[in-house]
Amino acid sequence: MRAVTWQGRRDVAVSEVPDPRILEPTDAVVRITSTAICGSDLHLYELFGPFIDRGDILGHEAMGVVEEVGAAVALRPGQRVVVPFNIACGTCFMCRRGLQSQCETTQNRDYGTGASLFGYTKLYGQVPGGQAELLRVPFADYNTIPVDTDLPDERYLFLSDILPTAWQAVEYAGLSEPGTVVVLGLGPVGQLTSRIAAARGHRVIAIDPVPERREMAARHGVEAWEGDDDIERVLAATDGRGADAAIDAVGLEAHGSTLASAAHKLIGVMPDAVARPMMERAGIDRLAALYSAIDVVRRGGTVSISGVYAGDGDILPMKTMFDRQLTLRMGQCNVKRWIDDLLPLVRDEADPFGLDDLVTHRGGLDDAPALYETFQKKDDGCIKVVLSPA
Ligand code: NAD
Ligand code: ZN
Ligand code: ZN
């Protein structure tokens, strides 16, 4: 089959690779009809080389049609399904508590990391990803969401990651009454986060330097600002207090941290054996967005982090956070935890999340190399990319 593979920094290719097979009785193989490129893939594209091998198959946002199932799988061939990006068993201590991203059956103890993810480096199991014609899905009855309408793929596809991620970010913001939420970053995750918060009755101020991204947000009831003097503006808009919650939908590649930017460049040219411990222990994260979140939130407010961070040596303003009595919540999304809340909304004819206004670029698998570049550079108004391998 053909699949999008990692070849090196800023280098992906479409390669001929062996078809996945059923390896366990609980596996299924899904023929992929739609698969998206995520901001998380950009971290692999730019920075995570030390943890990926040339030829690894990328992708963790996928849906398709069940092609083949193992002996213990109830799901039937022909069923249309979405595949959540977490690989979870559904029965362990963590899964039973709705913490699928921490699944104890698929945790990666060698690296001290949580549940395995599709297409996401050795840190998360080095499992072949979904930007491919076929995908092997472990624990297939649990790690699939059946599609039960004729609505197009793009209504359902984002249940694989960014829609539950956005939902979890708003849940973790912990707002018990209508308030003001600042969302940092208007990539696909920030777009959906802003829309969900607005639909729940909050005033949403979103900050991103990219004009097309602000224009899209403004079409969905969001006040979108460019970022200069954002802190003063938020204070002025909230009686000098700050927002009730701030959501960081940017993560470790934020613009505006020169020291960490230099470290990113260095990691790109260092041998893996040297870069790996440096990435794990040193302060490689660019924290500009997180610092902004901490600054714009009011005393007693919550900072909810959905952007990915990866260094263990990061410096956080502990005095400020302690004195201002902030709550911090974060983590990889627990996709299945939120599906019952989200499915009725995805199916709703009124399209309450405006999913019909998110994808800006579409192509076949062969277009992946060009579309990775366009998405990373934010060229051509690119906000979300969907590939159709079929
Ligand atoms: P993206 O790269 O398209 O979006 C990031 C946006 O942040 C861009 O629009 C960029 O212009 C903006 N930005 C950069 N620096 C900024 C700053 N200092 N202030 C404000 N905005 C800034 O990516 P995406 O697909 O929207 O993903 C966003 C983040 O969420 C990524 O870190 C991704 O890895 C993470 N993510 C996490 C989960 C999870 O489970 N927690 C799931 C999906 C994505
Ligand atoms: Zn994703
Ligand atoms: Zn589990």
C-alpha cells in the first residue's frame, strides 16, 4: 500500500510499504477514506527527528471502512468508522476512569510516557499511522467510533482528535458560569476550542498572529486579536481582572521565544543520541504562549493547556502562579471520554461547530509532501488539511 512516511526534518514522502495485517485477534484493518494533518504532525516534521525512524508512517487523524477483523472482534467489515488517536484497551484502571491517554495496557514504560498513539514516534509506541491506504487498529472494538449517518467524512473525521481535544480544553477550563475565555492560537485546535467556548455562552477572545486564522474565527462569534499588547487589552476588557480562563492551543513551537528557538535549530542538526536526552531533560519548549496564558488569566482562574509540550527542564513563573492561585490542567486528549457528548452535535444538521468551515486544503496521499509544507508555513490561507487516500 501507499503511505506518508517521515524521511527527515521537513521531509515526508509517499512510499510503497507492506500492507498491515491482523496480528492479534482484537485487531481490525481499516481502509482509510479521509485522514488529516495535525499541528502535532508539525512537531514531528520539525523537531522530533531524534525519536522517529526514516520510513515511519505518520498520521493520527483517520477514518474509513473496516476491511478485515480478527477473530475476537465484533465490528463487521464494511462498517464506516472513525479511529481515535489514542490506542487504549478500554478495560484497565485508567480507561475505566476516562483517562484513555494514560491507558496502562499501552503505556510506554521505556520512555516513561502514556498510552500509545498512532503515528507518533518511539515516545508513543512507534505505531504505524493513518496517513495511509490501510491502518491496523489494535483493540478495534474499543478504538473505533461507528459512523451511523450518510453525512460526509469531514463531519466525523475530527472526532479522531481535534474536536474532543478542543472539548476537553474547554472542560478543563473549569468555567461554572458564563465568563471570559482567552484562547491562544487559532490553528484547527484553537478554532474549535473558541467555537465550543462561544457556543457555551462565554465571551471568547482568541489571539493568533495569522490574519486568515483570525478571519475564520471571527466568522464564528469569536473576537480575534493579533497579539500585540494582548495582556493590557484583556485586562481592559475584564475590569482589570483578567480572563476567567486561558487556553493554550499553541504548544512548544510558539512564536516569540528566542532562546528556545535557537535550541530547536540546534536539535535539528545534532545526532539523535545527543539530541534525545537534551530534548527530554533540557528546557526546549518555547513557552511564549503559556506565559501569555498565565499573564492574561485572572486571580483564581484556570489555565488549560492543549498545546503539546515536551521538555522537562522548562522554567515556569512559580511565584506568580502560586500567588495568583491559578489552576492548571493539561494533557493529551482522552478521545473516547468525550464521544458521547460530541456525537449528537456532529450529527446535528445545524452543524453547531461549523465543521463545514474548517478544512481549507484537500488532496490525495501524493499531495502530502506539498501540503505538509503549505500547512507548516501557513501559506495560501492554509488552516486544516485533509487527504483522501481512496
Ligand atoms: P497549528 O500549528 O496549526 O496552530 C498553532 C497556532 O498557534 C498557529 O496558528 C500559530 O500562528 C499560533 N501561535 C504561535 N505562537 C503563538 C503565540 N505566541 N501566541 C498566540 N498564537 C500563537 O496547530 P493545531 O493543529 O491547532 O494544534 C495546536 C496545538 O495543539 C499543537 O501544539 C498540537 O500539537 C496540540 N494538540 C494537542 C492535542 C492534545 O491531545 N492535547 C491534540 C491535538 C493537537
Ligand atoms: Zn492531531
Ligand atoms: Zn486501558
